[in-house]
Amino acid sequence: MRSSTSHHGLLNTRLFGTLLLGVVGAPLLWLMALQTGYVLAYQACDAQSSSWVIVPTAAAIGLAMIVGAVTVAARRRAERERIPLPFIGRLSLGMAWLMVLVLAASAIAPIILHPCD
């Protein structure tokens, strides 16, 4: 006789790795966008254009949104397959979309301020 709880003990490592992408990958995107902004600040000042800083941040926002969409799909799949990953699913989802907001907030300063200020 098959136990009704036997499936719940299995861990899908690919799904778990996808959920960890939201927890680790999204903050790494923010860190890379922040460091890229620091490196490109001198070029932005020389060119008198803030697009040197805004474009990498906008690209990071797009990538973070993709990571957020992937974590939404992974969380739904975990719920559909009844895999017990509720905490990591919520954490991944929250972290990915929080980093989208943080990246959007990081893009405000280069838009408003002049690069050489």
C-alpha cells in the first residue's frame, strides 16, 4: 500500500535551485548594478550624460523582473506538486520583487541628479 505522505518527502533539487535564484540572484543583480554605476560614474561625468549609469540599472531591473517571474513560476510549480518548500518559496518571491523595487529606487538618483554633482 502506498503511503499518502511518501511524495512529500522528496526534494526536487532543480526546483529548489530555481527558488534559491530569487534569494541569491536578485541581490547579486543589485550589487552588480550598484558597482557598475560606481565604475561608470567617471565616464558619465566626462560625457555629461547620465545614460552611462541609467542603462545598466535599467538592464538590471529587467533581469530582476525575469528572476521574479521565474520564482513565481517555481513557487506555483512547488505548490502544484505539493513539495514542502513554502518558506523558501515565499522568501524567494519576496526577495526577487523587493530587489526590483530597490533597483527602481536606485535609478531615481541618476535621473534627477547630474553625474558630476
